[in-house]
Amino acid sequence: MEYVTRIFFAIILAIAVGYFWINVRKLSRNINLGRDIDRSDRPAERWKNMALIALGQSKMVKRPVAGLLHIIVYAGFIIINVEVLEIIIDGLFGTHRVFAFMGGFYSFLIGSFEILAALVLVSVLAFLARRNIIKLKRFIHSDLKGWPKSDANYILYFEVVLMTLFLLLNASDFWLQQMGVSHYTKAGAYPISQFITPVFDGMSTATVVVLERTFWWLHIAGILVFLNYLYFSKHL
């Protein structure tokens, strides 16, 4: 049964990555339809602008509060997805927390990811409130109605679901570790999800294992769906 699960995961992963690659090729083809421009001048300035604007998202910090929230979401999204590598390896080879051998550094990483996930959740909920409850003036212009508004909300909903699943996955995993269940290696630090684990008290081990696997599958499936949604989003 374990081999069947691993094969199924490999197929799903291949389909998702393959579809993403097809869309990347389409995007590249469309960009290459444009006329070539000589951009060899001012290399230092161009590299600086790319670092500050494209990578550093400097335009987001013109408003201090909104800028800070954007930086949290941006940094959290990039850093937390480092853990996707471990999920993929575990899914393909049937391992569990394959990077646990890193010991204290692994605990530091997982703990940092959890704190970032919580900060991302708070930031995203603030963004949703600004757009849909408070309705700040700059978000209710006519040119932001329809798809632009829906797309922004979809991205935020994705973030809420993915971060929540990440914390639930860790909480159920941590509970199983504490119970000494085989295959669930004691590894990692859980500064946030440890407060969720009491939810599983009173449940049978088998039930929590099913929940942990469900959270795992939903989390990686959500990441793959999100990956392919970005092609259609204005956030690409």
C-alpha cells in the first residue's frame, strides 16, 4: 500500500509540475514575441532596481504598516516553502522528516517556519479585512473591481488555507511524536502548533494518523494548485 501511495504522489507531482512547465513555456514564448531591446547600458543601476523592486518589493514599503505586512507575507511565503522540499522527498521515498538528522538546526528551522506561518496568517487576515470589511478607498476604485479584486482575495484565501494546514500538520505530527508512534520521528520545535495539539487529546492514535495524513495531502495539493494558479494571476 505504501508503494501505491508513493507512486500516486509521484504521478500527481509530475502532472502539476508538467502543467506548470507548459505554462512557463507559453509565458516565455509570449515574452519573446516582443522586440529585443539593448539593456546593456547602466548595468549597476539595472541590477540594483531588480534587487530592490523585483526581489525586495520596495514599492510595498511606502506605507509603513502595509509595507511591513507585505514584507512578512513575502518573506514568509518564500522561506516557509523551503519545507516543501522535505515534503516532496518524504512523499517520493516514504520517509518522515528526512532532514531531521540536522538536529538542533532542524528544530530552529521548523520553529522559525511556524512563527512565520503565524505572522503570515495575521498579516493575511489584516489584508482581507482591509479589502472586504474596512474597504479602504484605494481598494474600491472601479478598475479594481471584478477580476483584480477576486484574484487578490483568492491569493489571500490560498495563504490562509496553506498556513493553517501547515500548522495543523505539525500539531498532529507533534502529538504523534509525543505518543511514541512508530514512523513519527521525534524532531523539530513547535512553538505555535504545540498549542493546537490538545485538540487531538481523547482521539485514538489511528484517528490522529488519518488526520495527519489528510493535512499532509491537503497541504501539498494546495501548494501544487497554488503553483499553477499563479500563471493566471496578476501576481505572477
